[in-house]
Amino acid sequence: MIVLSTFIASYLINDFMMSALITVNEPRGRNEFVPLTLIRERGTYGTVVITFEVNGPNPAEEDLSPAKGNITFTPGRSKLIYNLTVLDDQIPENDELFVVHLRSVEGGAEINTTRNSVQINIKKNDSPVRFAQSTYMVPEEVEMLTIQVIRGKDDSGKLIGPDECEVSVSYTIITGNSTAHAQLNLDFLDLQPNTTIVFTPLVHEVYMKFKILDDAIPEIAETFQIMLLKDTLQGDAVLVNPSVVHVTIQPNDKPYGVLSINSILFTQTVIIDEDQISRFEGITIVRNGGTHGNVSVTWVITRNSSDLSPVTADLVPETGEIHFDQGQMLVTLSLTIIDDNIPEEAEPYLLKLLAHTIQGGAEVSEPSELLFYIQDSDDVYGVIKFYPLENQKIESNPTGRFLSLSFVREKGTVGNVQLVYTALYIPAGALDPERAKDGILNMSRNSILLFPEGKTHHTLSIPIRKDAFLQNGAHFLIQLEGVELVNRIPLVPSVSPRLGEIRNISLRITPDIANGEIGFISNLPIILSEPEDSPATLVSIALHRDGTDGQATVFWSLKPSGPNQKAVTQDDISPFNGSVVFLSGQSDTTINITIKADDVPEMNETVLLTLDRVSVENQILKYGFTTCEITILENDDPGGVFEFSSSSRGPYSIKEGESVELQIVRTRGSLIRQFLRYTVEPRDNNEFYGSTGILEFKPGEREIIITLLTRMDGIPEVRINIFLSLNFPFPVFTSSSAG
């Protein structure tokens, strides 16, 4: 109670009549009055006006009203109650001590200076409730998001406001429906058991837990909000900022994509063939991850060598910008290749994606560089071929024979190049390399011919061995097997050097080049007769050689053969050996054999005429035509001439029952067994026993006696003339017969 006292003396004293310290609580949601009692002691005469003022740690008007003013005592009034209003300012505060001072008085009174003030203590109030921070930026993979809610602390962390009581507040989660908003239970989970946050007494921090769901879906930044609801606040507390938290889940799984050079290009070297294409679209840039938004990046191509010439001399453009529209995952780089018709070696180029030029939120990742090549062009290492074709030939001169080959290296002549070729000799017949025969040329089958750098022509002579036999109609087959660089390693496998379209040629061996293949024109037997009108006959047997190069002597011999070979002598045929000469260029000649006549009966006589050898190594005898069988037919009746002996020629006159002996003789030759048939004529006559028979003359046997016995038939007969005849029903050899 505040008392204003009045002195009995001639003046008044006014003062507070109450406790010097008043403690009050700040009301919540309403105003609270603090009654101040003033006493006017001693006298009550007249009207007295007292001026007061409230002082405090803060401006008093923030907490008390009024903060200053006048209090009036009307005449006769000794006690007065004046109400100060405690304001609900909803400002977190600790205990505040305010002093109400009576400053002055009008109306003749005085202020009791010992009791001219009173203290008002407003207890701490409006404990602040807020989030520790207003924003959170979290990656998707963080898994757990912890959000701190604080009560009873100011921004510096000092305690403020009451904490002896329980405080609670509810919250709500705010999300949107666009791709920029995170969705509850899809992108995050609320792990609180309910939506009310409770601070128990003396507890200043509470932690909210949210689980961030990590998926593999590329997403842009997604947000959601957590709002503390003012209307749900319970307890001596107020919401202060920040009362709303903005949570942003950072872009994840590369939502705008990661740009890189297509990795499939690194499985094999990227090579551009200038001679084949003018537009190259084989380089692709890929956008992995997300495809949100439009993005772009700048690329540049530089030479990856010491060549200082501009890139645009070989391809355009050398730089550009790649654009990806939303949803687009692949872009093809289009390059124009300059075909300059200048033989050039392979050239390396480096394509780079410039990460610092990225636009649209994407990233550049490895591989961001690609080394590629423009293939060697315009046959920089040359094209090797036969040239001219008419200069490929077989030549022969007094020093020998050789293959003459001519090659050309067209277009580029950079580097040393070796040509691998084969030269095969194939006998007459099918032109099949499998039939090739070695030992003809003074070289192995596979040979190498070197073209030094800058050399364009090469003429080659391949000697043919002097002892080699070249068959007429045979071929030399020259095949170009391959061509390769020597002591030079291209950056990438090169197109050149390469072979021309004609990879092989065949050179036919003509008779003027071929060696002799000598033989009889025919290998059929030769049948001869012993001459009858002259003592001897000359027989010419033809020889032929396919090749006419060089002179050759052929040696031959005769050799009796067959069952009568011992009977063959030089009295029958000669000579028994000899030789003939083929002059250079001559393809035909003969062997001359003499057949001699005599009066000696002879059987068929056979000799073999054989070509034995040739005087030079490079002439050969033709297989199957080196022997010739010569037969001299039987002559001078070697089987004999048959007749009745002079003593048996008759005529005979005999009676029935009598017999007659007849002698048959063989003259001339008796060299073979001979069968002789005899008959009694007429043949239907039945007057003799054994009227028909066969006689056998053995070799050397010259006479046989036969007996004819007449039949006793009892038939009266007149004189009958009967004849006996000889003939050969089945001769072994042809011979003369007599009747």
C-alpha cells in the first residue's frame, strides 16, 4: 500500500503507503493491473497534483502503462489507489525491475522523500520457442536430418524467459505438388510419434528427426517446410523467428545430368578415313544421370602433335557448343572432313569438353577428352603394282634365262616399304600353286623387294637356274603377297602401303624359251615286214621335243624282247644303239633303223627302241614316250610248207580191204608246232576208215605217215576216183599248205 502522508505543519507530505517491492507476472493474452496506494497525510486542504515516472532496465512503456503521468488528490481526499497496467508484450524477458518515482507535486503539498518510490518486479516471461536455424540444405544420401527446436534461449544462447513449466507446441509439414517439392513418405519420413513438441521443465532443446529417403532417381532440389503453429502454443512461451524451417534436399543423382564423351568410343580407336567420307558423325556426347532442364557445354578440338597448322586445314569446325534439351540424352558431333588430295600420314586430334563452360546445372565428367585420328590419306606410303604389264616377261640371252619384272610405287613415297612376293614355277596343266615345283629359280619361293623412301620404280631380274628344265606350256606365277612399312610405326594402322588391283600375273613358257622334253611322237607299236624286193629297208622313227632352247644329243638303244629275243641279231635289224642331235631351235628329228632281208624262216621278232639319256641336264625325256616297240612279222614260212612226198603222190589202185600209206612232209621252217587237217574227197564218200583226221607236227618234225584202210561194204562198185586233200582248220601260225 502506498501512503501519501500530510504533515501537521504548514505543508503537506505525500508518499507511497505499501511494500517497497512488488512482484508481478506478465499476463498472457490480457492486461494485468498493479494497484498503487498513495497517502495524503496531515492535511487534505485543496487540490494536490503529483507527477510520477516509471524507470526500468528497458523503456517502461514496453511493459507498464502509463510510464509517467499525474495523480490528483481532490480536496479532503487522503488516500488514493492508482492502477498501473502490466502489458502483455509477448517479448521474451527475464525478471525486470521497474521503479515508480514520485517526481513533483503541485498544490502546496510536499513529497516524503523516504517513501517516494516503489519497485515493481515483472517476473521473467514469454519463454522464446524457435528453431535453431531457418534453413537446412541436405544431400539425399544423408539418411537422417536432425532439426533442433529451442526454448528459453536468446540468439546468443543465453537463457531468457521462464523454464520451470512445461511448454508445448504443434507443427505442420508443408509440401507442394511440383517437381521442386519433396513429398512426405516418398522423399522423406517424419519420425516423430506425433506432431506436438513438448519441452518439459528446465529442458531447453528438443530434436526433431526426419529420414531422407535415398533413391536412384535423378532429382532437382526439392523443398519442404516445417511450421510451428502459434495457436497450439501452450505454457508461458512465445514463438519467435525462426518458427518456420525450410528444408532443401539437394539435387541428387545428377538431376541435370553428367556430360561426357560416349565411353563406347574408347573400346577401339576412333579413326576417320579422309578418302572415304566427307562428313563424320561418329563422335557422340552422352548425358548420364538426370535429364532435367536444358544444358550445354563448349567443346574444342586441338592437334595432339607438333604440327602448327590450323585444325581447320583438316576438319571444321574446331570448336562449338553442344546443346541438350530437357529429356535428351545423346548428341552427335558433326565434323566436316577436308579432302585435300595431299598424301599425308595419320594425324592425331584431341577433343575436349570444357567443364568451365557448362550451362544449366549439369556437370562434366570423365571421359571428357577423346584422342582420335584422321587416317593416313591419299596412299601416303604408296601403292605397289606391276608396271607396265608388258614389261613382265621371260627373257633368254647367251648368258642365261631370267624373269624380268618391273614394279612401280605410285602416289606417296613416304617411308621405306618392302614388297613380299612369290615366284612359282608350275608345270604345264592347271595353273594351281599347289602344283608348283621348286629348284627352277635361283631364289626361295618368298622374296622381299625394298622400296627406299622416295623411290618410285624398281626393275628386278630373277635368274633361272642353268640346269633347270622349263617345260613348254608351263608357267611362272608371280604373286604379290603383301607390302609393309619398314622401321616406321604409324600412329594407327595405316591404309597404305597397299597393293594394286592386279595381285598376280602368269608368264607362259613358249617353245623358244622352254627346254627340250624329248620323246617319240607316238608310243604305239610299230609293225614291220622283212623286205622282199631289196636286201634292206630304212625305217625312220620320229622324235619331238617341246622346247627348242639349246642343243641336245639323245642317246638310244635297241633291245630284243619277247619269246624270240635270242633269234634277233644284227642280221635282222641294226644298229643296236646310236644317238641323234637336236640343234638349237630344232623340235623334230628321227632315229633311222635298218631292217634286213634273209631266207631264214623266222617267227615274229620284237625289239624295244629306248631313249636312254640326254646329253644336257636341262633337257629331259618325256614320260611315257621313251620306248617304242618294233615287231618284224614272221617271214620265210617259219611254220613250214606241207605236201605229200614224191613217193606218195600216186596215183594208187587198191581193192576193198586193202590199205595205202601216205607220207606228208614239211619243208622250209619247222619252228613251231603245227596242226594239219586232211580229208578224203569227196567228203561224203565212205570208202575209207579215217577218211578225215588232224595231224600234229611238233617243232622240228618234218614228216608224218598216215594209213588209209578201205572198207569192205559188199556193194558191187565200178572204178571210183578218190582224192586226198590237206588243209589247216586251226593253224597256230600262218604257213603254206599243199593239197
